[in-house]
Amino acid sequence: MATASAQPDQPPGASDRARFDAVMTPNYAPMSIVPARGEGARLWDVHGNVYLDFAAGIAVSALGHAHPELRRVLAEQAGKLWHVSNLLVNRPAIRLAQRLCDLTFAERVFFANSGAEANEAALKLARRYAFDRQDKSEAQAPKDQIIAFDNAFHGRTFFTVCVGGQRKYSDGFGPKPGGIVHLPFNDVAALEKTVGASTCAVIVEPVQGEGGVTPARAEFVRAARACCDRHRALLIFDEVQTGVGRCGALYAYQQLGVTPDILTTAKGLAGGFPIGAMLTTGEIAQSLAVGTHGSTFGGNPMACAVADKVLEIVGTPPMLDKVRARGALLKQGLAAINRQFEVFLEVRGEGLLIGCEMREPWSDRARDILNACVKHGLLALVAGPNVLRLAPPLIITEEEIARGLTLLEAAVGEVAAETRD
Ligand SMILES: *Cc1c(COP(=O)(O)O)cnc(C)c1O
């Protein structure tokens, strides 16, 4: 579907991309296309080529690009108040915190600017809560153990990246913080054997996103809740990727039937404007007493105004029903593609967070599929070498899903044919 306009001798994209490499640190390896504008689930590059967006950033642009209501709210707030610091309160932040409390288990909210920072706050709070409750008069073993899972992803600050379960992201930056233990994901026995008196928190993604779009099994999450209760540890759900309607409930815990003590949310929360939040109960929140934690930009009025509108739009039953229905439709189409080419071992995920695990001999070729998709005008994601990840905006229409599946079918067909040769 990529329809190129007349290209000048020196394509603007090519020179932009070369300049990127010349002026940026080399920690990313972006694609060659240079997006110029977006609308809904469509994105145009600087040449005028159009792409259907099944990536939404990385599960961020929940309401697609340039949503008219979000543009209006942002422009309105921009004309009033951008920033005041946390020495003052601001109304958009108060409204957003109130809405988050109304819509979830939470009684208190801390605002940050990213998922990693929300998790950093959650992990610090869990350590501090355990510290506050320990009897300091006796020589007790410290209650500071954080239990996390292999392949988990919790962000890139040094604490969160060390809690994450992919050592390649934290190796070489040491010395690493201690008191962090990794267990196999979805392994109830390992959890029950390891959680103990010294555990202060268990942190888990309801669906591992970066780690391969792997849903936590219900009995695993229930076991985590029970272990935490037994040993007075806090259960933290990292819903940075699964939250804000992505999995078909406003927050995934609401359809898992297990309530955490702390929940973190970010990616889709302000539909692409940077924000993160940590949600918790009134009792646990007391351990973040005055001066214990903070953020210069956290609770920014612009981000909070937009996020409040996102939650107003996403947090309605018809919208969430639609996410589940569109997710089911997408999965059906992926199953049909797989009947034709037999490249996927499994298609999994919840709502509009879907992973297609590649089977032999394509098991390390998810990125080749992604690159073929881009050539056909479809933006997608990967989650590791063997999983193609799809996370379209939640406002995706049935027609756009059909169109995306047609483009994906062409891309998969190409890669499948290459490998068979
Ligand atoms: C993306 C992600 C993060 C990190 O969020 P940033 O905004 O990049 O800091 C943390 N946890 C999960 C589950 C994520 O998907």
C-alpha cells in the first residue's frame, strides 16, 4: 500500500537518517523510514508513503495518532499552565489521580514520567514499607528481597533493569544492586519455595510484553498473591504495557481476578505524551512520607490533562468490549495466515497485545517478518528474536484489521518462501 510521491534526488528521509547516526548515541537501531505525521492508525513518512500502524509506538499510542479530543485537551492546557513543580499542586494531576482511584483498587497515586520511573517508585516503596515495619531493636535479617522473573522487563533505570529478567540488559554496568532474585515465569512451585520472611516484594507483568508476549497463568498470579499474603510481602503488577485497556480490561488485573498492592502504568496512559504512575493503597502509601521520593516533572499538568482524557475515553465498557472483539478478530486472521504458511508455533496474548511465536525453521526470523511488513506498508513489533508482536491502537477498525492482515499475509508469504528455497 506504500504509495510513494515523486522523490527528489536527495530523499529527505535518507539525509535525516544519516544525520541521526551522526548526532545520536548509537543505542538504538531505528528503521530507515522517517515518519512525518499520523492520523488514527495511519502514519505517513517524509516521502508521503503511508503505513498502517500495528505498533502504536510500542503499545503507547492507545488512541492512535492526532486524536482530535487529545489534541484539543493538550492545546487548551498548553494555553493555561505547563509546569509548576511539586511545591505546588495542579488541578489536572488531582483530577487524574482521582480518576485512577475511582477506576481501580488504588487509594493513592504517585506520578512519574515513564514506566521505569513508576517501577523505580514501586520498588523503592516496597523496600521502604518493609523497612518501616521492621522491629529495629532486634537483630533481624533485613526484609529486602525482591522476587522477579526470567524474561521480565521493568525499564532501564539501573535498579529496574537489574530487577528485569534479561541479564544482557544489565551486564557491564555493575556493581549491581543486591537483594534481587529471579525465578522462572509461571512456575508456581519455584515461587512457593522461594518467597519467604525476607521477601519484601514480588513484581510481575500480567502479560510479559518485551519478554515475548507471554501471559501469566491465572493460578500463577493467584499463587503469587497467596505467597505475598503469607509472608507479608507486597505484590507489584507492572502494567506499564498491559494497562490502559491494552488487554481488554482497563487494567489486566481486573480480568485476572487478583488485586496487587502496587500497580504501575505508563505507556498508553497519555496516548503518547510522557507520563508514568504508581498506584497503591492508603496504608502502603504512608511509607512515602514527605521527602522520601520525588520527581521534578512528575504530575506535569500537560501530561495529566491528556491522560485524564485518555482514561475517560478508554475506561468505558463499550470501548473495552471493542478491544476484546478486535483482538479476537485479529487472532482469527492470524490463525488463517498460519493455516496457509504454518510459520507460527503459537498465537497468544490478551486484547490488542498479541504475540506470534515463530516455529522452526523461522524461529529467529521475527525481525525478517517485521521488515517485510514495513515494505508492504505495515508497522509491527517484535518481542525477542522469535516473537512477532502486534499492538495496534485501541481505536483500530475492523476494516483496518482486515487490511493489516492482508499486508501481513503478503509479508509472511515472502519470508516463508525465502526459507523454503
Ligand atoms: C516499556 C515497559 C517499561 C519501561 O517503560 P519506559 O517508559 O520505557 O521507562 C516497564 N515495564 C514494562 C512492562 C514495559 O513494557
